[in-house]
Amino acid sequence: MQQTTTMLHIREMILRGELAPGERVREADLAERLGTSRTPVRQALPALAQEGLLVPSGARGFAVRAFSARESTEALHVRAALEGLAARALATNGASAELLAELKDCLAQGDRIFTDRRLSDDDEIRYAEMNARFHTLILEGADMPLLASLVSRCNIVPFTDPLTLAFDTQSRDMMFNFLFYAHRQHHAIVTAIESGQADRAENLFREHAYTQVQSQGADFEKEAGLTSAAGARHKHRGPRLV
């Protein structure tokens, strides 16, 4: 759990710009800033590189990957379109009882996270793991290997993978509201699939992606070309969820 928490905090540092694009990431410096030993940092860095947030630098080091908001936004929308096709296929062809049971187990896990009306670091981790499982179940259930392969390529783009979850720790209320709404969308997606509502299942995934883009904050939307400069003046340092 310490490695996962350390990874979450480093991810947040990248999100908030505390680690700048192109900056060399040093184990000792990060360990000192996070108040931890170098071991969980050493274990977290390759995992963050796997996510696409870091790139190799030097003999065995890493640097923060430079990326644009537009790049992440495009990847999110492409991924949502692909997952929407998977959800449509499930609604059209019929999801197995086993798959529906696993999806509903994800819903129950998420519901339990929101019971206390507040979120901790551990809740972030649990939600991210549940979210990743939910999206994976949709893809696996559709049994469309090419589509799943294309989704995997999208997930290489930073802040696109469903397992990637990072928040400004001073925005806990905002974090709760975004995640709660996103999880209600999970409920609606499962209902649409179970009811055979193919159009609705597909469209819900597209709306799900828009919710994710909004959660990135006004500055992110402005850079991605999705809002006006006037709208961006009402900016917030909010969560980034996928």
C-alpha cells in the first residue's frame, strides 16, 4: 500500500506542476519531499513510466513527460467512443449473468466508498482500482480484441488510463462530487446494458468522457480548446479523474 500511496502522491505532483515537464526525477529528492524512504519511490517510478507520465532519462533515471491537454482530451474521447462501441455490443448481444454480476460488484464497491460522504487517499486508490476493473470488464465482455488493443494505445497518453486518478488534495469536496457523479454514470451504463438499450449505453460512455474532461479543471479545458478565455477565468484546481 505504501508504494501505491507514494505513486498517487507523485502523480499528483505531476498534475499540479510541482514536477515540471522535462524535469529529471530524483529518488532522494522525492523521498525527502514525501517523507518516505527511497524504496517506494524507486518502485513507483517505473510504474508511472508505464502509465506514460515519465520517460527514461539517463542511464537508469526518469524525467517528467511533456504532454498537452489537447492530447489527453483527444485520447479520452477516442477511448470513450471505443468503450461506447463495446457497451453497445454488450447491450445488443446480451451480457452474461456472470459479467453483470461482476459489474454490479464494482457498483457496490463504489457505493461503499461514498458511504461516509468524504474521501481519503485510500479511497482514491480503491476507487481507481474499481474504476479500472469496471472499464476492463466492459472491454473483455464485448470480446472485440482489436477494439481492446486500440483502447490500450489510448491509455498510454497521460491521465487517460482508468487506473490513473489524481487530485489536488485541497479539493476534497470537489473530488467527492466529481467521483460520485461519475459513479452514478457507471450505474446508468450497467442499467442500459442489462436493459438492452444499445444507443443509451454507447452515449453514456461519451458523456462519461466529457465528465472526465470537466474534472480536469478550467485551465485544462482552455488549453484543450474546449472553453473560452472568459470561462477559464473561473478556474479551479480540481481533480483529474478518468
